[in-house]
Amino acid sequence: MTNSVSNRVLTALQSGERLTAKQIAARYGVANPHNVVYNLRNQGYAIYANERTNSKGEVKSFYRLGTPTRAVVAAGMKALRG
């Protein structure tokens, strides 16, 4: 996985798209799309996985870019301070 793949996934998420792991793998040609999301999260992006149930009862997870809550930011700051 290259930075350009991460950048392209990030750009899609920033434009408001919700992507499944299968969509990331197919669209950007990565073997492990969860790794792309993991790396973006480690860079500080708040990427959330939301589950949706379709009319057939199948549950799918979609990744989206969001804004962390104040509590999450406060917990992160507290963890950095030790």
C-alpha cells in the first residue's frame, strides 16, 4: 500500500462518500482495505465504521469520515499527558 492509495481513499471520504471494505479493495486495488483505514486513523483522521442492515437482513459496514467528540479529544489529550 502506498501513500497515494491512502490519499485517494481519504479524498473520497472527505468528499462525503461512505465506502465498504469491498469497495476500497475493488476501487483502489488493495489486498487489505482495513490496513488503509488503520493507517489513516493513526494519522489522526476520525474514520468511523457504521453498520447498516439492508432489506435482506444483511449487515454491512461503511467507513465514513467524521468529527470526534469532545470526550474523545479529551481522552486522547489525557493519554498523551500520561
